[in-house]
Amino acid sequence: MKKFKYEAPIGMFIKKHHCPKCSNKLEVKKIKRVVNSESDEAKDFDFTSYDGFIGARLVGDVEFTWYVYHCTNCDIEITNKDMRKHERENKRPRR
């Protein structure tokens, strides 16, 4: 089985983030999922590999790993992209 890991930004682990719904401190959670390149779910994942050959396509079962923010109080998961968008929209003005 081939493995593909999305790199997480360092700010995900250093900076403290809070839930948009309940303001509880968020934890970083690692998600692993095995997806077959021929399945219906494959359209949501990028099977392009840049290791060695530019633009080579991964075929068969591929294990994808990525990180999300997880609220233990609300039990919601938030991607880094959505969290950054929320923080930009609700940024406090500087004095």
C-alpha cells in the first residue's frame, strides 16, 4: 500500500486555537484513511505523486494522512483552511 501525507503547518501545533462554536481549546487530530483510486471516494483526494516522477499517478489502495482541529466539547472537526478563514473574519482590531 502506498502512503501519502499532507504536511501540516507548524502554526497548527504551536498556536492555540479555540472552537468557533463553544470557545473550547482545540486539539490537533491526525486522520488516516485508505482510499482506492478506482472508488467513488477517490474524487475527493489527489492521487498525483511528486516523488521521483513529476505528475505520476498513484494507483490502487493509498493511505492518506492529514491533520484537523478537533473540539472535544462539540465533537466537531475543522480543517486548517476553515480555521484560518474563521480567525481572519473574527480578528480583533489592534489598539
